[in-house]
Amino acid sequence: MQLTIGPRLYSTWSLRGWLVMKRTRADFTVRSVEYASAEQKAALRDHSPTGLVPVLHVVDDTIWDTLAIAEWAHETYPQAQLWPADPVARAYARSVTAEMHAGFSALRDLCGMGPDHPIAGDARCDPPSDPALDRDLSRLVSLWCQMRQRYSTGGPWLFGAWSIADAFFTPVAARVRHYRIDLSLHGDTDGIAAAYMQTLLNQPDFLQWEAEALAS
Ligand SMILES: N[C@@H](CCC(=O)N[C@@H](CS)C(=O)NCC(=O)O)C(=O)O
């Protein structure tokens, strides 16, 4: 089994897919590809039907799209408990994960990640000023606070125990850190969202990703 990912320094969807696969504890190899040039993009199409990463190769099958990889991992490795056990928590976790997968477009567009805006390292920049970005950040803070308040007794992750939702929000935490976004200006009055963000940034798998990104 092999996971094709983009550059660790800035491929946010690759980070999500890799975090989920790590949690399965399954044996898998990682192939890291670049997609900066037209030639590299064309070469990526040999491995990925969409020309996007991550892509999971399982024997003769190819699974593309991070959400599909996460659902496949959940079904294939039930012991990893990648979604919450409680049906209501699971429905919320799927909702917020789908919201992240399809939404937060202002945050993604205006605070993009790339060679100059890396996931790892000490580089920081100021956030752009934009009403659409403010709306995304208010929604992010409200979502994080609502779920953390409801599920805080089960552990430090969004739904108590670690879930796919945490994988999907880890690159967001790196983005908020890189763009020096002050969550208290977006409704995080008691620091719940900031604390959750630190939990994501301190998770050992993310620290491993960061170290590998900086070494690459
Ligand atoms: N919806 C896709 C999005 C994947 C995606 O946009 N990946 C980016 C890297 S973070 C990519 O492959 N970019 C290649 C390119 O722009 O050529 C998913 O969930 O996997």
C-alpha cells in the first residue's frame, strides 16, 4: 500500500491523508511528488486520475480524494476508531469534516500555503484583511468552541478522542499559526479554540510531519 503525497512543506491535503493513514497503524509507504512545473503536473497524472494528491494505492486500486481515503481507512481499520463511536458525535464529526473539505474557501484562498507559506518552520506573516476571511474565521472559532465544549470530557480532540475531523483541521491550525491569526478577534473569548489549535500543533504525528518537511 502506498500513499502518494505532495511536498510536505505545503501540501495540506497530503498532510490530512497522511495523518489518517498513520492512525490506522497499517504498513504503507509514502511517495512524495512535486507539482510545481507543467512536467511534474503531467507526471503526477500517471499516479493520480485528478492530478491531485493525496492518492492511496491499494494493490491494483487507486483511491483519490482525502475524504474517500479517510472513509476507506475507517471501514478497513475499524479498530483504529477513526470516527467517534457515538452516532451523534459521528454525525457531527462527519459534518464538520465535510464542511472543511468543501468550505472555508476564503481562508484557503486568502491564506494559501505554498513554498513561501509553509506548514512547517518559523516563517510567519500577517493575515490579510478581508470580510470573507473574517466570516470563515468566525465560523471556524464557533465550530471549534461548540464541539470542544460539548465533548471536552472525552479528551482534548474536537470530539474528545482523536478522529478524522482532527486530521482535517490540523493544516488549518498550521495556517492560523503561519498567518498569525489572533482567534480572540474572531470570537475565541475564553481561549478554547486557541487551546484546541495547540493540541493539533503538538500532536506527535504532526511534529513528525514537520520534521520531515524541514529535512526535505
Ligand atoms: N479535494 C481534493 C483536493 C486535493 C488537492 O487540491 N491537492 C493539492 C495539494 S494540497 C494538489 O494536488 N495540487 C496539485 C496541483 O495544484 O497541481 C482532496 O480532498 O484530496
